[in-house]
Amino acid sequence: MAESFWRTAISKVEPNKILVHGYDLTGLVGKYTYADLTYLLWRGELPTSDESSMMDTLLTVCLEHSLNSPSVDATVFVASSGVPLQTAVSAGVSAMGDWHGGAVEDAAKLLQEGIKRLRDKNLSPEKVADEILRSHQESHKRIPGYGHPTHTNDPRTKRLLEIAKETHFHSDHVHLALAIEALTKKFYGKPLILNVDGCIAAVMSDMGFDWRLGKGFFIVSRTPGLVAHAYEQMYFDKPYKAAAWEQITYTGRAERKIPDRT
Amino acid sequence: MAESFWRTAISKVEPNKILVHGYDLTGLVGKYTYADLTYLLWRGELPTSDESSMMDTLLTVCLEHSLNSPSVDATVFVASSGVPLQTAVSAGVSAMGDWHGGAVEDAAKLLQEGIKRLRDKNLSPEKVADEILRSHQESHKRIPGYGHPTHTNDPRTKRLLEIAKETHFHSDHVHLALAIEALTKKFYGKPLILNVDGCIAAVMSDMGFDWRLGKGFFIVSRTPGLVAHAYEQMYFDKPYKAAAWEQITYTGRAERKIPDRT
Amino acid sequence: MAESFWRTAISKVEPNKILVHGYDLTGLVGKYTYADLTYLLWRGELPTSDESSMMDTLLTVCLEHSLNSPSVDATVFVASSGVPLQTAVSAGVSAMGDWHGGAVEDAAKLLQEGIKRLRDKNLSPEKVADEILRSHQESHKRIPGYGHPTHTNDPRTKRLLEIAKETHFHSDHVHLALAIEALTKKFYGKPLILNVDGCIAAVMSDMGFDWRLGKGFFIVSRTPGLVAHAYEQMYFDKPYKAAAWEQITYTGRAERKIPDRT
Amino acid sequence: MAESFWRTAISKVEPNKILVHGYDLTGLVGKYTYADLTYLLWRGELPTSDESSMMDTLLTVCLEHSLNSPSVDATVFVASSGVPLQTAVSAGVSAMGDWHGGAVEDAAKLLQEGIKRLRDKNLSPEKVADEILRSHQESHKRIPGYGHPTHTNDPRTKRLLEIAKETHFHSDHVHLALAIEALTKKFYGKPLILNVDGCIAAVMSDMGFDWRLGKGFFIVSRTPGLVAHAYEQMYFDKPYKAAAWEQITYTGRAERKIPDRT
């Protein structure tokens, strides 16, 4: 059979009916929450009660970080320039790169590969944590999901771990993440805290999520805030936000004469 | 006092503490849902129980529409070209324009202005509906929020109205929206259904939301699906999705000789 | 005949051959410049010698404006967050809205409609200029293409007008643009200069361009600079650029107790 | 001295004056072309006559590839959804990822590292080419810049090499690129052509460009075409382009009953 150009396993639309992974969308509404349906879209199944609570927590725990984040800053500059709301939000989403939310994906990959090794070779979490930190140190790579420029003791991590315990997702990946945290002082001279990105990574891994969906949690989590900041900038602030010329330090060549064309 | 370059009323970050409209984020997590916190971000207050249910419904009722939407199609092309997940999602969000989700904003504006006239001049919903349809017909403008290319009887609208009744947001704006629907046959010769965009617009207006947040509902609603489609394209399909040259109909000039430069 | 889903008059691809508006792309390269081929893409014809010079000027005169522009600022924040080069450039392009480059489109529309009225009703430029300023003043709308937050005497406008004279595109639309400038003092109490956006709008109109391509000039013009700024931020600056929490003025609600769910 | 938050070496703005790498922008206009000024923005110096010709060639040789490219396809879907021109162009730029234009960057990196090894160890191009192909084969990685899904004998490559000879940029990196091409048959069983991305990579390397600017050539090159396609879709085609529901193959779960919440 010829392959179809348009093909998806996620959902089906026909007149007056929309199926999401086999479930009628209209029947789900009012019965399952936004977090549940996000779970369904990403996993193909509806969540259990514990999964539902944990999913909602993962999507709210890093909800908002004010203008102290590149994505919100990108959004307000774009929002100030006379564009529709979604354009400003889109720019913010595009900023959720390796250094901004990307640690969820990177840390989840690290932890999932670590737990695979732990299970395949019957190792302790401490042993795997030591290997991970050692290899990062040797290759001069930052360990994703640890340390924070603003928070010395990230309160979001603590809350996330409490709910993970209540919902029974405080398991192997979380243990490994904490084993790494405990060893950071040995490797870096000072302790590096497990930050909210690293903790989301550990919990989503204990829930069975593919690490490649890691950024999805951050994107969905921050989108309502991007809408709020775009709205505030568009309707309650002045247009055309830009660094004033007097604020800008020019570090380039001094003025010079334009040569004739050769 | 000099105005600050960086200024917001939405949230405050300081070491180990994040406030959202005055509430400690960590304290909200596990107690209030994603829909609740979206409400908080956009309104500045936490929702009541009815508002909470209605908000969740507004954010799930148009969750997903498969590849039958420009935003998902844009996402899959971008996702196929070797980019990070968030870049593909960002392109999808940017497509939520006037003809794709924008009807929520446009219809909410129309209904809010209509209800203002109704109250100011003590008019009936039928009278305002008639005025609205007449002015759109005279200026050859489409009425936003009515009719659908695929659904002849949008099941999402029916479900939304049920929950609006249960939560007591089936009020003036919804009545006006239905009064317009009832009159479409008179103006257009055939009935135009109130579609899900128009119905979201009516209910969010009865909840007291500013029409300028209309696109926000659509953006947040569709973002988990954009993540799912980007993920599917990136990891379960072939790279470099593009129209094949044989599929493309060229309607331009036949081949011609390149002239010498004048 | 059934309409094709994929259809374009711009170019044709087949194995080992690419036609652009009927011309073989490979034959054009080395004979016609980037500005010429942009002209071809947008007009469907190759430019004359005068059109070629003028086109290049329109694409270079507002080349770069440092960090004193929302698009560059959006680009550097996105570039700092660990994304590929094109993602940062894309965010910058998305910021070229109504208040940032959009004046080219708006001013070109205004001038083209003005010249149509002038010709239809045999009016003087001064009369049309007066009508335009009057109607903007009455509806409290800003006149696009006039005034500049940084430049009191935009040197780019002067240079553009010189080249427009040399290439014979200093015609009706430019005259109208200058007639408006001359009258701004009468309407606003102080003179508003014709800025570079307004001047590009006038000259592109005298070249016969559709006003709806106005933003195209600005986009193409600024893209090499966005690449340069993204490159500088990515490889010669620190990652994760964001407003520091100490810099941010929070204007929202003071901390308050989280209520129990109702 | 405290570091400045806003800092750049590229350009300086002050009232009525703009410097680009030390040159007055207004003085450059009409004397240097768009390609020249792009060279200046990216290198910090004005080009010689040969560099100017070569630069223009690099920016035009892959100008346009119709709807047979993910970036143009993304642009038309976004353009169809009721957004401003720049939003649709922005989505197209965001699609210029690793599999779509990214080969310029990857191939330039490969060639620059190869020439470094060649010079450091005094190797022949053939030896380095053999090493490169061998290592790619062993790690099952595609060699960037070779082969093309549509063109069996890319005419753009031939034209580019002619102009590189004329302008004296047919040097070490081009020789290495051709040495790799000559050996592809030995490694892959069938010859893989040097495609236009690989050839741009080789020539830009012989001009002394940093490989990390590779995507910049592709971005600037394709932007005028994205503008043209967005304009065509917005004003000469129907709104809301999306796959029709009948065209979509749903490969997911069959309809199933919605379970009660656990």
C-alpha cells in the first residue's frame, strides 16, 4: 500500500466527531482534566488517579518565573512591536532551548540511561551517580538539572518530591537523581541542588515518560504565563520596547573612512 | 520616580520564592489545578469551584483537531526539518491567526460590545443579534464564530453549553450568541451553527474575561497536541517532509531566455 | 479540472532544473544580483538598471539598528537560551510588527491610496496631504512613516531621496510623502520628519510595488543583521540572558495567604 | 568595570548616525551592495571585488526551491491562517534545521576540521577524504552536503564552482569536498554528488568564514522567496490551508469506550 502523505496515530477528525487515541473528545470534556488529556495525548492512554495528580503537578510546578527568563523577555519584546498575541507567545516558546527548560530533556535522558545501566549491570544508585558525575567532569560538561542561578534551595523541588511520594512516583529515577545531588559536593567542591528541571525529569521518568518529551512539560507549563505577559505588554504598557541607544555599550571598531570599491 | 525598564504585575521572583499575583507558587501546587493557575495568571484571582470547572472545560473542549488544522500542519513540516521540539511547537502557535482560533477573540469582542449596547439601550438579545448580522451583511464581513468547514453540528458546542449551564455561565453572552445563531438562516438563506470558537467566546465573556484574551484559550488548549504531533513527526516518521516536485502545480511563466543586463 | 493542493506561480522544480518566474536559476547566478533576484521573486520580472540600483538601496538603507530595536533584542534573548541559529533569527523576524517595520506597509498603503485619489479627482499633493493629516488627526491615529524616537533628522531618508532622484523614482508618491512632511508642523505643532520607513514606502510605491509587500523590504533588509546578532550572542557572550530578579519591578499584589479550595 | 547588560560589537546607534563595524551606514548605501553589507555584518570588514562577487553568488545560488521544501510549506500554512506577513516568514525561517539548510553548517565544520588535519599532519586531500568517509560509515552517520532527493546532477553546484574559480575561491576546502565526492562510490556503492549545500560550505570555508555562520547563507538566501510565497498565499489563494479530513490516514486506536475516573 502506498504510504499516505498525511498520517497520524494521535487523533481522527470526521464530520461531527473527533477521536483522541480512540476516545471521543466530547465525552472526555468535563470528566477528565486538562492535565489528564495532555497525558492522553502524549502517552496514548488515560491516567490513573495517581498519574492524574502527578501530571497536574508536573505541569504547574514551574508555571511562572517572571521576567527572569529568556522566554518571557523574548515574548515582551515581540509583544511590544505590534503583533497578534500568538506571535509573541510563539517567540517565547521558541526560546525554550537547551539552557532554558532543555535540562528537563537532558536530565531525563541521563537518568533513564543511568537506570538502564543500573538494572542491566545490577549497580547501586550511588555507583551510577558516581559514574555519571565522573564522565561529565572528565568531558567538561555541565550536569543537567542541578544548580540554579537564582534559587539556592529550590522550593519547587521539595514540593514536587512530596507529591511524588504521595502518588508513588518517588522511585528509581528519583533515587538516582538524589544520589547524584548527594555526590555533587565531592565532585564540584560545593553542593549543587537538584533543581526543578532535574526533579521534573526524575519524576516523569518514574512515570514512564520517554525523555524526548521532556521539553513538552516545560512548554505546556509556561504557555499560560507567556499569554499573560504578552497581554500585559500589549495592552498595559507602551509599544516598541527596545534597549535605548544610551544604554548600549558598543564594543566594536571606532568610526573609519569608507574605502572606494576595489 | 523613574520608570523601570523591567516591570510586571504578574509575578515576582526572589531567591527561593516565586509569587504569582501574590500567592506563593509552591503552596498552590497540588492544591490548585493547571486550569486554576491559568485562571489566576489571566485574571489575578483564584477561581471559585464553578469557575474552575468551566475553565478546565474551556481549555479542553477544542484540544485537538488532527492534521486538519494549519497549526498542526505547520508544526509537522518544521518538526521534519531537524529542529528541537520547541521550535516546531512555536511554529504551530504562530499559525493561530485570525482564521484559525482567532474567531474566539473576534466573537468575544462582538458579543461583549453587543451586550454593552443591550444593557445601555435596554434592547432584547434578538434585536442586538439582528443589528449585528445586518451590519456584517452590509459590510460583507464574515460573522466570527459561526459555521464550520468540517462539522455540520459541532458536538463540542453542545457539550460546552451543558457544562456552562451546570456551572452557571450560561448567561447574557451565551443568550446573545444563540440569538445570532437562530437568525443566521434569515440572513444567509441557510442556518450557520454556533461553532466551538464562538461558544468559547460566549462562555468566557459570561465569566468576565476580556475579549483580548480570547486567543489565549485556543493557544493553551492546542499546545499539548502540537507537542504530540512534533514528537510523532520527529521520532516516528521520516525527516524532511515536503511536497514532492511531481505534486506541485506550477502556474507561472513558461521557461524564457535570460536577457542580458541593461 | 480539480484544483491542486500544492500550487504556485513563483517557481518550478524538476530534477536538475529550477525555474524562477520562467528563468533558469543557474543561468541567473553571477549575472543578476541578490537585489535583482529579490525583485524578480516579488514582481515576476527582472529589473532594469535603474530598478536594480534602487532595489539594492531599499534593501540596504535600513540594514541595521543595533540593540535599539525589538527584533534584535528578541533575537539575542532567544539566541542565549541554547537554540540553533535559525530559531533566534526567526524570533527576530516575528517581531517586525506594526510598530517595527510595519510603517513601511502602512505608509505605502496610505500613499498609494492618496495618489489614486489625486489622480482620480485631479487634486494637488498638498490637498491630498492635508486630507490625510486631517483624517488621522480626527480619528486620533498616528501617521505612519513620520517621526523617529532616536533620529531627529534621519540621514537614511536624505540618502534614499538622492538615489531615488538618480534612478528616476523620485516621483508622485515621494512628492506626496514630502508634502505630508511639510504640513506636519501645521497639524502637530512641531515638524515630524519623513523617516526611513516612510521614505522606503514612497519610493517602493513609485517603483510600482504593491503596498502589501512593504514589510518584505524591512524583513530582508534586517535578516543579515539578525544572523550577526544571533551569532555574536551564541558564541561570544554568556548563555541564558534574562533580566536579573533584582532588576525587575514587581507592581502586583503583595503576598497573600492561599485560600482553601471552595 | 561592570559588564553592560546590552553590549555589541556589530553596530552603534546614536541620534542621526548609525555605524556598522565602524562605517557610517548612510555612506555605504549606493556604494556597496546588499551582499557586500552582509559580508561586512558577518566578517567585520568590507569585501574585495572577488569576495563581493562570490558573496553575491553564495546568497543567490540556492535562492528558491518552490513548495518542494519544508520551510516554504510551513510558510504557506501559517500564511493561510490570518497572520501578518512577517509571522509566516518567521515560521519558514524556523524550519531551516539540520535536514534543511543545516548541511551547510555541518559540511563546513567537517571541511574546516579536515583541512586543519591536512595542514597539521601534511596529509593529501584524498587521505583526509578517505578518513572522513570511513568514520562516517563506521558511526552510521550521513555525510552532510552530498546527495539530493530531487537533483541527480545539481546544476547549482557546477555554476558555483565556475564562479569560485573566477574569483579564486576554488581552493583547499573545495578540493577536499571534491575528493570526498570522488570517493563516495567506493564507500556507498554508488556515487553521491556534491550538492549545493556542500558546495556553499566548501566555498565559504575557502573565503575564511567560520562554519558556525553556515546556516546564515541559507537563511538570507531563502528569505525573499519566503516573502514571495507568504504574499502569494495571503492575497492570491484561499484562507485556512489544511489537510482535508478525508486525506488524513489515522493509524491510531479504534474508537473505544471512555472509562470512569478511577
